[in-house]
Amino acid sequence: MSWSERFGSKLTGQQHAVPSNSLAGRTDAARMRRGAACIASAVNGVRPARSRMLDYDYSLLWVTIALLGLGIVMVYSASIAMPDSPKYASYRDYHFLVRHLVSIATALVGAIIAFKIPIKTWDKYAPKLFLVALAMLIIVLIPHVGKGVNGARRWIPLGITNMQPSEIMKLAVTIYAANYTVRKQEFMYSFGKGFLPMGVAVGVVGALLLLEPDMGAFIVIAAIAMGVLFLGGVNGKLFGGLVATAIGTFTLLVWALPWRRERIFAYLDPWDDRYAQGKAYQLTHSLIAFGRGEWFGVGLGGSVEKLNYLPEAHTDFILAVIGEELGFVGVICVILLFYWIVRRSFEIGRQALALDHTFPGLVAKGVGIWFGAQTFINMGVNLGLLPTKGLTLPLVSYGGSGILLNCIALAVLLRVDYENRVLMRGGKV
């Protein structure tokens, strides 16, 4: 029975105590009935507003759908001319579009399943998920098991599609870092018990990724782990030492290998004759695409660089095609959409922490760090602000594993938001 019904029945019950055969009694009874009706009316007037309280963040959902929709259009636009190349001569002009649509359909199913899983279940199985992802990073390096493309062994063939373990590791390290921080909260100021175990875990992951090699994924994973530890309250001096160590390690890795060192030089001066047709070929054509786009672009489908001039136009360099066809305005719109995802991730995480739910709060912020770091690196590479890395633009670029794990991560974020709202209503999760 609702509050208004109980209250109304209580008032109605009081009527029987008033003599019904007296004028005063009849007047009082009528007044009480009118009072009960007014109270019930007021309560029912509040109820619709309460029922309109959303179960989760619809704005975040629509931004995700917008980016997926933009990805469908731009993947088709960027790949439609690829069959003109001898390498893809046997493909139809809609080959990549169809595969991209299948990847999105699979990702949406995975996202729905992930949303149904309570956050406490993710917390419970976080270490096991991390170990599974670690095992897959080892499996991909086994000869005749992992699939190599352009000199990199990053995929495990699964018949009709390929799985990229580094994408799974991004989700696994987000959840595991949050779980680890909560479990080791009292040791966050200790090097041996707090920082070192997580540092070793990330180091092992980094070593496996560098064997593929996949420096871009390692940078994102390291950023997620360090960011979650920092937000979880790790000692400031230890965190500073970790950052310094990471920067020193990356510097040594770049300087120790001639081909990486040459890529840095090409990034610093892409128009040099020594690099323009070599290591800086992608970057120079990406910059040409942005230059042609100017403010409003040359129009959807009007890109010239996608006509087999710009390699990987439908994956790593899809932002350059967006810049050429939709111009500066289109690129700014994409940046704002990703800004909204990162912003909402941190707001949802902050709300969870305010409700004293540390693990969900750190997971939400970890997803924000993941999307923020990967988007920044991809855009920085396309714009010539960073050296070339093999990282896709989340939700937009072609790639089955990336789309699947991006959607699952956002589904987990929406689940955190959903549970926040349940708690704020006084419910239990």
C-alpha cells in the first residue's frame, strides 16, 4: 500500500469516530475526506516526476551511438576506394563496411551482457580476468598461433574474425587496478606492499606488448594503471618515481632501436626528403588531408587522400579523413563528443566515491582515463603532435576487437551509473 493510501485510510478511519448523525460530524467527515483527497493528489503529483528519474545516463548513451554512427559513415567513406589497390583487388567496395557493421552488432550484444553484470561480480573476478588477458598476450606470441600483419604479431585468429589481446588487457587492467587499489588501500604508502606488485604486473604486460610490438597499447595500459593508482591514493613520491621510471624506460626503448629512433626523427621533421617518402609518409599525407579540409571540409565522400594515398585511412588515420571531408568543424565535434565521455566518466566515478563505493568509482575513472589517453594519442598522431603509433580512434575506427571492448567498457560505466542511481533512491545493489 502506498503512503498516500495509508494516510488516506488513516484519515478515513478517523471518520468513524465522529458521529455521522450530527451536522458537525458530517461537516468534519467531509472536511477530512477533502483533506485526504488533496494529500493523495499532491503525492500523486510528485510521483510522475520521481518515475521520470532516469535509470542511467542517456546523454552518455546517445554520445556513444553518435560516435558509432559517425564511424559507420566514415569507415565506408575511407575504405570505399581500397579495392582499387592490388592488395585489396578481390574485395568489394562495401567489404569493410559489412565487417564493421557485424563488429558493431557483436559489440552491442556484448555491451548488453556486460551491463547486466553487477559491479561486485567484476570486482570478484578482476584478478582472474587479468590473468586470462595476460595468458592471451602470451598465446599471441606463439609461432603459428598469433597472426602477424605488417611485421607485428598482435592478433589471434578465430576463424571469421581476429581477436586482439591488447584490447582485452585494457579492460582487464582497468578493473584489476581498481580491485588492487581497494584491496591494498592500507599499503598505498608502502613501496614493497603497495606499489611494487602492481608495478611488476604492469612491467610484465609491457614486456609482452613490446615483443609484439605494440608500444601504443602499452602506453595506454600504463596510463590506466598509473592513473587509477594515483586516484586511489598512492604515495606521491612513489607515483613521481613511477612516472620518471616510465619516461626513462620509454626513452631507452626508443633510443635502443634504430627504427624507433628514426621514427622520432621523422616525426620531428616530416617534410625532410629523407622521411617524407619513408617513415613520415603517413604523417605527411595526414597533414595534407587536414590542410585540404580547411574549415568545413571538401564534403562527405570527397576525400582525395583516401584514394590509396593515406595508408590505414579506415583505422589509425580515420580522423584525417574526417578532417578532410568534414573540416575543422567536424574534427571539433568529434573532440567534444569524446570530451563528454571522459567528463561523464569522472563525474560518475566521483558520485560512486561519494556513496562510499570505491571500486566502482575507480573503475569509472579508469574508463575515462582509457578513452582520454587513447583518443589523445590517436588524434595527436593524426595531427603530427605525437610520433606515429598503431592506435585506433575508439568507437570510430574500423576494428572488431577495439569496438567490442570499447562498448563493453562503456556498458560497465553505465552500470556504475545505474547502481549509483539505485543507491541514491535508497535501494540496494
